[in-house]
Amino acid sequence: MNNAQLNELKQRYVANGAASPATQFADRAENALVWDADGNRIIDFAGGIGVLNIGHRHPKVVEAVKAQLDRVMHTCQTVMPYEGYVKVAAKLSQITPVRGHAKVMLANSGAEALENAVKIARAATGKNNVICFDGGYHGRTFMTMAMNGKVAPYATDFGSMPGNVFRAPYPVPYHGVSEDEALRGLKMAIKTDANPRDTAAIVLEPVLGEGGFYPAPASFLKAIREICDEHGMLMIIDEVQSGFGRTGKMFAIEHSGVEPDIITMAKSMADGMPISAVVGTDRHMDASGPNSLGGTYTGSPVSCAATLAVLEVFEQENILEKSQALGDKLAKRFGQWQQEFDCVDNGRNLGAMAAIDLVSDRAHHTPDADLAGALCKKAREKGLILLSCGLYGNTIRFLMPVTIEDDILEEGLDIVETSLKELVGTKATA
């Protein structure tokens, strides 16, 4: 079927809230390229929203998945376990920088991992409250919608959210929130709303994902660790988007040297197969009773096979070094754009987790969400998938595969540059 026929089916049968606004349908893909149902070639700078750090259909992952399909597809690991689950748990325990000996539970999605992390924290501490941060994104289930620091579009239409969730400022000096101000706000939340006697955990992304790709300073993360220790709360780090090599390290928290109690992960963990994990200190992970964690499909054999293959690729193909090199290339181009365009501001990256802001007034950092939307639309017309994000909708994030070929990368960046020239022209003054 072609794009037109598939769009007709989409309009007739797919719920509006779940339907993609895109009119092209993916037919096949390889590394950083996708071909649609009409045969058009498209460069992918979205990576399935950070899922494809080692590219579409990495050959070693495809091979591992095909081999697993010939053995076992499903038993439900709580009914009859299998080798892949325990091997993934062992590998994640070894590489994840949590305090002490780590144990692991596997789930299906990032939101499910966050839900279970909160359950585990409540069981381990006997407390209920959770503190999260402005701009944070943790999922679309009810608990994670309550935890999100951005209401629209995720929670706007769905009524009352679960309680016992409190919010603190995230340090983004570019938007006027210093690290000191963020810590003051956190301490005030603890003082006025989230009594530490009742607070199980502080949950945050070490680099805001949907909130705009702003990294938390190492000193801020260390301060949160100290606050958690002081009050007997767990520190939960959400690495769903920033993990698995996006920032030049396996997990973004490693840049700080801080060891949290629990880390959640998903997305690029299995290069496109659905899986997530909660990895935490053993005494916390073992706090709840038998059969209290899990689900029908959690840690499926096929997804576990994909995860093990991904971890082998990281070891064999220098993915972390490639991530850092890609970040350096993006930073260089961002600097050139800031010289050329008045609307481009605040280029930033931690490894290959990179973004720019589009503004109408650079001196005042005035967000221009309309321009961000127009840029993504024009780029798509020219054969490039590009995503915006951020609390103000004006951030352009770059999530192309770390394994992208240099010529494809340059072609995609040239499309961004050409699109900006067509939309706003070049800088009027030197």
C-alpha cells in the first residue's frame, strides 16, 4: 500500500490521540535512513525518539532476534524463566552505576520502568511521596503523567492525576533558574509540601529529555544525593532517553560520579525492540514481596536477545567514542549556525545528546515555537525527520543514530541549514 492509501486507513481507524501527524509511512530502514511507502528516501535525525543509538536494524541485533525466534518467543518469565532474562539482568547489574550490588527487573517501556521504580521506592522506604522536577518527562501512564513537569499534551485531557507527587525547579540558567535557585526550590518543597518523613524518592533526568536537553550540573546531582541521604529518601535517575551511550557514556549520570539508588532505562537498550529495566541496590530491589513486580510480557525473550546483542555492539564497535565524536561535530555546526542566524541560540551537547534553541530575540532568549514547528515541517519536506521539544516548544533536538555515516550526517545538517535560510534568511549583522 502507498502513503495515500495508508493515510486513508489511519484517518478511518486510528484514534486521533494516537495518530501521527506525519503523512509518510515507514516501509524499510537501515542505520540512519528510512524509505517510505512511496519509495522516498528520508534521513532520520529522530531515531525513534532516541531508541536507535546504534541505528535502524543493526545487523547483529537483527541476527540475534531472528535466532531467538527459532527458539522461544514467550513463556512469561514468572511462569517459566529463560536464559535471556537472567543474562540481561547480570549484564545490567555489572554496568549500571548504582550503589552497592545491583539487582534488576525488566519491563516493557520507559513509563513502566518509572512506575515500578516508584513502587520499589515506596516498598523500600515505607513512604509515599515523590519529588520530581519542572520540565521532566517520565511517561504517559497515570503515575508518570503526574510526575511529568510539562502538562500539555500529556495530561491535559485526562482528569485528576495521582497525588503524593511534588515538583521542584530544574536548574536551567538559560531560562533564569540557577543551580542555587533550583536547590532552594527543592529544599522549600521539602519544607512546605513533601515532608521527608513521608517522601520515598527524588526522581529526575540527569539531562532533561522532552524538557529541552539541558544537563544537570554535577554539583546539583551531588547535592541531591546528599539531600536524599540526609532524609532517608531514594535517588532515582531516569536514563530512559539519556542512557545507552547518548551522552558519550553508557549512562549520563556517570559524568557526575554520583551513584543513585535506582536507575531506569529503556529506548536504545534494545535498538527498537520493546524493553525497559529498573536497576537498583539489592536491598531496595528486594523490598517488595513475591510476584509483586512483573507483567505478562516483561523482559520478553526476543527483546532480551536484542539487548544482549546491543551490549555486544557497544563493546565491539566503540559506540561511546563515536557518540562523543558525533557530539563534537554537532557542536561545531551549532557554533556556525549561531554566527549565521540570529534565531539560533544556546547550542549545547553532552556527547551526542545535542540541541539548539530557536528564538525571536536572542538577547532575551525569547522562545520561537512557531519557527521550530516550521523548521521541522520544512525539513520533512526536504527529506529529513527532525524533532522539536522543550518546555517552550522551541528546542530542536538531534537524535540521529550515533552510527550515522559522515556523508549522511552532513547531508542532514545541510538540510537544516538550507531550511533555516528559506525561513528566516541569514544574519543581518556580523
